[in-house]
Amino acid sequence: MKVKKIMTKTVEVCGESDALSEACKIMWQKDCGVVPIVNKKLKVVGIITDRDIMVAAFLQNKTVSEINCSEIVSEEIISCTSADKVEDVLKLMKKYQVKRLPVVDEKEILEGIISITDILLSSGDDKKMRKKVLKTIEAISKPRPIVLKAIDE
């Protein structure tokens, strides 16, 4: 099965200079846990999760309206295309321990989002696919090692 068949096509986004409060508003209104961040050309430059927002606000001791999306968006973008096979998306999710991927075109312009839940719900009675989803969820759920960085004062 191809990503195009099951991805969510209508996705709200934030710009790099938008405050995290805008991402929070989108998450609340759309009942989602992720918002893609795009530049002025609508190229995906990152993705922000509800967890990212909470951790940033706590660590910076600021409100979400005081922090811009560009301050916390990760530099590494893991994405897929609508032509990719769902099995390949599961491999990416497993490798990078992520539950959702932005779906982009050849210019990295956002076309949608695919989540592990989308894949599970579309698998129906396909026991092989459901087993692959379960293995992916297991890999995503494994704790990552904590890496402490020295802080220059």
C-alpha cells in the first residue's frame, strides 16, 4: 500500500517565526499532537510535537507565547513521499523512533502527514501488516539513552 492512500492531506502548519502558542492552538483545535513548521516557500523545515512544546516551556521557564517555533524545531527532518510504500514508512518510524512523518513532494513541500495510527487503522484484517505495526510501536517505545551535554557558562 502507498502512503498517498492513507495519509492525512489537510494539515495545519506554523511558520518559523510563529509563537509556540500558535502550534498549541492548532493542536487543541485539530486534536492532534504535531504541527509541521514551514518556511515562506512552504518547504518543511521541521516538526513540533506537544512534548517538544512542554519541554521547551519548562526548560526555558517561559510561556509558549514567548518562544518561537524556530527556537525548538529539530534540524533533522525525517519525511516520506506520497509514493512511498507504507512498509518503508514503518522502517523509518522504527529507525528514528517517531510516530508521525510529514509527507513531502520532491521540493520538500508539505503534502500531508502519516501516523502510526493511520497505518494501524488502514491495516484491517491484514495480520502481517498489524504485526509490522506492533513491532514498530515496540521500537518507538523503547527508551532512548539520555545524553547529557556540558553547559558553557
